[in-house]
Amino acid sequence: MSFETIITDTRSGVGYLIFNRPNKLNAINEKCLDESYQAIKEFDNSKEVRVIVIKGSGERAFSAGADISELADASSDFIEPYNRKWLKFFNAVESSPKPVIASVNGWATGGGTELTVCCDFVICSNDSRFGLTEINIGVFPGAGAAVRLTRHMGRLKAKEILMLGEFISSKKAVELGLANFSVSNEDLDKETKKLSESLAKKAPLALAAIKRTINEGSEGDINMGLEYELAEFIKLFSTEDQKEGMKAFLEKRQPNFKGV
């Protein structure tokens, strides 16, 4: 895959999507949205990729969100199709059958924070800063943050974050549930690699079932959710990976999952 605004790579079962606009704090422009969506879909379809990592190039930022230079004079006619590209990208991340890890270095503001909320794991450096600060420029995050944050942490906290528009430290992000882990700046890449390669060894179909069940089954009526979970569980018993996993357990060896 060859792109202008991002870099992609695959190593040890892990597909890397790297925002490559360090001089703009990896701000995401329209071209970057198109390319990032394409990269996610190509990773989804790759048998080699079992886990996806999203990160930013350079040392200053994961992503500062939308490239405001594209939006300062934008009309309502431009904004709707433009914002639908954000929704398309974020929905692709959230619905990917593969675990998606956000590896956050430095700033992750606006759309950068919105993106992390769509990921399955968020690991950040101690000096990273999150924030949905759009209120300070007269708008609010329009690509799903209001809805996703409310479902993620409840109305009070979602309103606090969106209405105050303050920056959030890495420590606070972990406390709020915006991040799983905060590690030293020097250890971020190492710990991201450790996490991603650990996930890549798990049963791919079971990982996808867990993700679907939590994303889809946890919304709405609890009885419908429980039925959804049961259906996903039953389906795994028709897979070779289930047979391999249980056989390996009984034989006291490591399983060799193939995603079938």
C-alpha cells in the first residue's frame, strides 16, 4: 500500500497505520481520511494482519484532529460530505473484525481523541494529552464523540468533557476510561508491540466475536444482548480454532490458531 498522508506496514501479524503529517501535528485532512479508511479496509481483508495499531509519526502528536485550515471558511454544503468521511473512517475502526490499538504519543485532541474512543485498546505515553476542545472554536465534535462518550462513560462525564473543552492528562485519561495504560515515553513503542503481538497470538474469530458482542450486544435490552452473546458463543464451536484451543489445553501446549 502506498499513500501520501499515512504510512502502512505489517510486522508479526500486526498492521500499522501511521499518520504522517508531523509538521501539522498529524492533523487529519480530507486526503488522510480517505487513505486511512482504505488502509483499515485493506487490513481487514488481509489474512496476514490479525491486529491493527494506529499511531502518529514524530514525537509531538498522535493526531491534533481535523486540519482547521480546511474548515475555517467551510460552508454547510462542504461540511456534511466532509464529516461523513470522518464517520465512515471511525465506523470502520469500530467495526473492524480485528482488535485496533491506538498508540498515543503527545497530543491527541479533537478528532484524535474521537478516534481513540473508537479503538479497542488505548495505550499512551505519560506526557500525552487528550481533549475534545472544539467548544473553544465555536463547534463541537461532530463525528460521533457525543454519542460514543455518553455510552462509554455516562451523560455527566460526557457533558463535562465536551462542554468544558479542557485538556486531559494521561493519568486522568486512564482514570476516566479513555485509555487502558499510561507508560513512559521511552517504553511506548515497546509496550505497544508487546500488547499487539500478544493479541495477535489469540484466536482471531473469538476476538472478533468478543468485539461484536461488546459493541452490539451491550446496547439496548439486556435479554437481547444475552441472546446475541449466546449466538456468538455457539458459532465458535463450529470453528477449527475452538477444536485446536481445547485440544492444546488438554495436551498442555500452546495453541496454533489459524482464524478458521
